[in-house]
Amino acid sequence: MTKNNTLTDTVSIALTGSGGAGVVTAGQMLVQAAANAGCYGLMVRSSGPQIRGGESAAYVRLGSDQVDNLGDAFDIMFAVDWLNVERFIAEIPLSENSLVICDAEAGDVPDVITATGAKIAALPLQKTAAETKGGRPNMVGLGILAALIGIADEAVEGTLEKVLGRKGSEAMASSRDCVHAGRELARDISQDGVTLQAQDNDAERWTITGNEMAGLGALRGGVRFVAAYPITPATEVLEWLAPNLAKVGGSLVQAEDELASINMAIGGSFGGIPSLTATSGPGLALMMESFGLALASETPVVIINVMRGGPSTGIPTKSEQSDLNIAVYGMHGDAPHITTAATSVSDCLFTTQWTVHLAEALQCPAIVLTDQSLGQTRAIVNKPADLAFIAKRETMAEGTENYRRYAVTASGVSPMSIPGMADGTYVADGLEHNPRGTPTSQAEDHSDQLDKRQRKLDTYDFGDHWAEILGDGETAIVTWGSCTGPAREACEQAAADGLDVKLISLRLLAPAQTDRFQEAIKGVKRMLVVEQTHSQQFYKYLRAHYDLPDDVKVFNQPGPLPVRPGLVHEQLKSWS
Amino acid sequence: MADTSEAPRLTFRSYKSDYKPVWCPGCGDFSVLNSILKALTELQVKPEDTAIISGIGCSSRIPAYTSVYGFHGVHGRALALASGLKLARPDLTVLATGGDGDGFSIGGNHFMHACRRNVDMTYIVMDNQVYGMTKGQASPTTAPEWEGSKLTPQGTGINPFQPLAIALAAGANFIGRGFAADQNGVAKLITEGVRHPGFSFIQVLSPCVTFRPEQRDWRDIVRPAPVEPTSNLSTAGKRLMGDDGFNTGVLFIGNRPSYVAESGGGTDLAEIEKSFAL
Ligand SMILES: Cc1ncc(C[n+]2csc(CCOP(=O)(O)OP(=O)(O)O)c2C)c(N)n1
Ligand code: SF4
């Protein structure tokens, strides 16, 4: 292994190029080819400011086991050209152990690259591609990379077939020739420790993004009505749901804005249909007033919020965890509700499905937080198991007399009547109300209903899913969301130094699980908090709800750069 | 609408709740409430298969005074909530109600898009050219020279919104105007609006006796429109742009099909999941 990858058996490759260079296609094919060889991997795409086209980059990490995050540095960088490469270079850590493959005719290697000390292999990429009719340097690159990391020809062939099969035999033939020519070019270069071991893998595997996972989680959970307003990076959740909801008998409507989409979802849910919408920061901000309506009227609804850089329009295409505050505290009034967070691409399914289940069971609105780095990453994963979580709402018993929608119950959950049920008519209201639903401004009614809405969350048993807990030790990392992958890898790096680190990643942010958290950190003397925000939102959240050990360090970094395992490891090292 | 052939006939009282409205004595909204109840009685829809959705304002209090399902939501979003309900539950009869502030100011965007979307439901706006609930500020339909509000003591100086013309341009499929005191006339408009497919918009001139007492005089001004309803867009456009806001009756009847959300069904989720397999 090179020093770039402490996680055993992974290889990290960055592909960059100007618009039309096809590096994203090549990256996708590389991941697919690795999958054909029985391996796993993921690809994160990064693009420039252009709406369409423009320079882009694909960050690929492959491994013999599931890969959840990017590594510390890239073993190989493949640059079709140098156009605007400085836009990406901060996202592509290189070292003297890295190999940079570029076109011999693309001009001088930029200083930012040579300064890293990486080995440079300038090869005739364009020239080789031009020798084939319709040939493209990205496919030459695919051949070079496949050869370097030891992916057999059949695995690449299968991918070409799958991706280009539809484009006809000419495109197939020229790509195949380029790949073979690339393999020839690769004979002259080498890179240590990047061999990907082919696996005999009979696990059922999927190629899927976090956004698709979230959409599927919604469907599996029983969501059958969705209202949508597009926003980067959440749009794919909605675009995946549109045709697939209809296939299972549900429906999706495109709303005029997020004020409408959240209200449409509330309307659908009032009609008894589990309902959802997906958005990102700016849209979430617009939805907040009506999210409170869902809460006060006890109408379940789920918002999937795929976080991007904020505030305001921020950095739409890049990840950040800075919507934590609005998701947990964003409503006016005393507003107990559910906020969950997915911990990996795969977990977008689990967390969404679980959250739909919780929202329906508790008749409470819920926010699922994912982020751009989970949502738009395509990964090879094992098919997620079927979960028992489905939407199940407690409804009014038939023959109920003198129905009271907001009856004060021991659990706080009151049986809900659904339009169509005789004897159950009521008016759902965002005005404070008495058990019948009549608006009231009396202190007693207010405190009864506040208590009831709080009690629903306080008495519910959220089980073990509130957090993912790994390992043991007097040192702990507490983190959440997409920082979980890098934090887990940092724990492995620390273990190699002989330091045992316990990892606690919270999946349930609200309601806070005080007893469970205190139990989980029993014996923990030092705590490292890891988050991707500028203002330490997660750390402050932890301080507000939990007793933390005296020795606490915070590693917080705003987007758009990903939290790298090695940076977290550095923090741990200073303790060991 | 549900088949009620065997059920006993529902009466006006079957649609009325026992709550006493919070409105000022003499408020036009009392009459509109009666008209809605009359229309429901005429339509014979079951209370449990009917929902009235509203926002915030004096007029938005209506759902609680009926015995059907209701949602008293947030200010301005009644149409969005009602659209979601109707799209998710096409079997229900859905009405939305509210004021001119709720519908044309804070909810103006939803108004336009509800007309455009043409979901099969009926929207009744009690237009009193003022924000009643917040104690008398100018609304989008207030005349520019009205000086009765502390917030705009010189008058707003801006042109009033033309709800019917905008509804027409945006694509509403049924447009009518009534005067609150004409309870039977308004009830008839609502009945026709509910029966007509697509989005039906009914503006009811409903005096706010507290902040616009001069609106009591509307009774002397309103008149049935001197022409037959039209389904011709340009004829309707000319009439609506030309009228003084006091012609009542059905003013436009369109023939666009209602929008329904696409929903085929019949596919197993496992089948869908196969698309993710390597
Ligand atoms: C978001 C928000 N902004 C402001 C208000 C205050 N508010 C309540 S009702 C209302 C206007 C009501 O006027 P209209 O819709 O014309 O109804 P009316 O009371 O005249 O029947 C306003 C501004 C609110 N409830 N919510
Ligand atoms: S303030 Fe005006 S609109 Fe409101 S109840 Fe009184 S009269 Fe009616």
C-alpha cells in the first residue's frame, strides 16, 4: 500500500478535464468495471460554475469492501488537460506518493501540481485517441487506469457494453480500441500499491446514489404522495420519485414553490396518505412556518433536506452540515419534532424509511438531513436489507362517539380520523386548540397541548437506531451525517497507532436521547467532536443537550472541502 | 360525488357545527357561511367526504363553523394545502375559503398557480378590500385612495388587483362573483362551481362592517351581470377588464379538463429495485 491509503485495499483516483472531456463518464465506467471485478467503490463528482458542461472532476475510490467516503489523498490523478484545474486542486490532495498522468501535449504541468512532489507521467493521450476513428482520450485514460490498478479486460468490456451498448457498435469499437491502446501506454508507467484485488463476490450489489437511496427509503416506508420544487442538490430525490411513485400507485406534483410543496404534502397527509417533500437549505427556510403548522395540527409529514453550503444561496453544488441549527431549532414557538441524519450513502435509505415510520407513528413532522456529498455520490453497495419500518398511523376506531381529535392521551398520540371516516370530522388547526380542536387562548389548554406534543417524543422508544456506535475506548469521536465515514476511517488510523477510539454517530438529533447518550459515553474521558460547519453547530447542540467530559476538542471545517480522515486522525494523535 | 340515493336527505343543519362564529355582528361572512351550507345541502355531499381548507383571517375561520372536515392552516397557503389534499384524495369534495389578503397578497402566487393547475376544487374568497383580522389595513383589492388605515394614511396609491381578470388569464375554469347578502345567489354560484370540473373561483363581495362600514352600501350597487356567461376567453377578458367589480353571476365557464396527478400503480417495489442491480 502507498501511504495515501491507510484503509487497506482501497485506491483513490481523481479524473479532471475541461467541458466535454468526459472524465465523469470515464470515472463512472471505472467504478462499474471495479464492480464487475467483484469490488466496491464510489464516485463523487465536482463541477465548475457552468450550468451545463464546463470543466469537471470525478473523484473515485475503489476497494475490496464497501467504501463510504473519500480518502486522504489521491494515488492517481488523471488529467485530460489543465484547463481551470486550479478550481479543483484544493479538492485533490496529492503527495510525493501520487502519480499524475497527463497529456504530453497539454502544455506545462501547472506549478500547483509540481509543488506536490507527485510523479508525473506525460503520455500521448490525444495523439493515441486520434489514431482511432472517433477515439477519445477519456477512454484511453480508462484503459491506462484499469491496467494500473489491475482491472481485467472482461470487467472493463462489460462496462463498455452496458454504457455504450445503446450507442451502437461504432462507439463500442472505438472505445474498446482506445481502452486497449491505453493499456499499452500503461506498460511504460507504474504505481505502487494500487492493485485492486478482484473478488469472488456473490453478494447482491447495487449501483445507487444517496438521493436515490432516500427516495427508495420513502417508498419502502410507505410514502405515496410527494410535492416537489426543484433545488440542487435535492432534485434527484424528487426526479427519482416522480416515475417510481406513480408505478406503485402514488403520485407526485410539482409545486410553484416550497411554501406550496410543504403545504401540499401536509394536505396529502391530512387526507391519510403518507406524504413527503425534499429540498435544500433555502427551501427548508421557506417551509419552516408550515412545518410548524404540521406540528401544531399533528399532521405527519417528512422533509428530506439535502444540505449544501449556506447561508443564502451559498454553494449549491457542494456539501456542508450547516443546516443543523435550522433543522433542530428552526421553528417559532415550542416545537418538539423529529430530526434525523443519514450516516452514509446506504444509510440514506434506512434513515429515510425509519423517519417516515416515526413521523407517522408520532403524528409529528420530521426532517431527514442528508447532504450533497451523500446525495450525489454514486456508490457500489450491498443491497440493503428489507426493514420492518412502514408508515402506520393510529386512526380513529370505528363507531367512536364524540370524537376528539386532540384528546389528551398518556402517550400523547391521539387517534387521527381521516376524511371519509364518518363521525370523525374535525378541523385541523395551527391555532392552539382544545382536545376537540376548537381554537383557544387559555393557559390550561395551551399547557395541555404543549405537554401532549412533547410527551409523544419523550415517551416513545426510539430503540438502538438513535446512533451508530462502534468500538470502545476512553477516547471517543462524536459526529454525525457524512462525517461518519471519515471519522470511522480516522478511528482505524488511530487503531493502527495503538489508540482505541469509540465512534458515536448520532442518527437521531431531535428529540435528544439524553439517557442513551450519557450511557454511550460512560468511561469516555476525551471527546473529539467532528463536524462540517464553520460555527460549531453540532458541538453547541451537544453542549445544549448532553453532559460532555471535561476534555473536549472540536474539529470543525466548513464546506466545500470534505472532512478527510487524516485531518481527524491528526486531532486524535495529539492525545495519544 | 358519492352516491347518496339510499341515504336520507341531508339537511342544512347536517353541515352546520355548533360553534358560534367570532365575527362582528353584521359581518358579510355570516351570509357566506350560510351560502356554503346551502350549497352543500343542495349538493348532498356527505360531510365526511368533504373538506374545507382555509388560511388565516376573519373569513378563514369558516371551516370550524361547518361539520365537514377542515383545515385552518397558515396565512396564505390554503390553496396549496387544498391542492395537495385533492390530488392525494381525488374522491373528496374540496373547497378552499379565505380573504382577499390571504388569497391575493401573501397567497397570490398560489392563487395564480391554482388557476393554472386547474385541480378540481372550488375557491371562495370573501373580498372586503381590507385586512379584517389585523384591524384594518389595505389589501390588494383596496382602492388606492382609501385613507382608513394607519399603515397607509395617504392611501396606498397603487392600483388594486383584478382577481377575476387574473384568474381568467391564469386559467381558472369557472369564474363567478356574488354579493354576500344574496345568500341564494352565492349558494347557487358555489353549487355550480363545485359541479363544474377544474378550478372554480368565486369572489364574494363580503362587507367588513367594522373597518369598511361604507361597504354596507354595496347592496345598492351590485347587480346581476347583464350578459349570459361565456366560455370565450376574449369575450370574458373584455367583460372582466371593463366591469366595475359589481356585476354578479357566473362570468366565465371554461372547458379545460381537471388536472390529476399521474398514478398508474400495479408495480411491485421489488421490481423497481431491480433497476439498481449491477
Ligand atoms: C405569516 C403571517 N403574516 C401575517 C399574519 C397576520 N395576519 C393575520 S390575518 C391577516 C390578513 C387577513 O386579511 P384577509 O385575508 O383579507 O381576511 P379578513 O380578515 O379580511 O377576512 C394578516 C396579515 C399572519 N397570521 N401570518
Ligand atoms: S373585522 Fe370585518 S371581516 Fe372581520 S369579522 Fe369584523 S366585520 Fe367581519
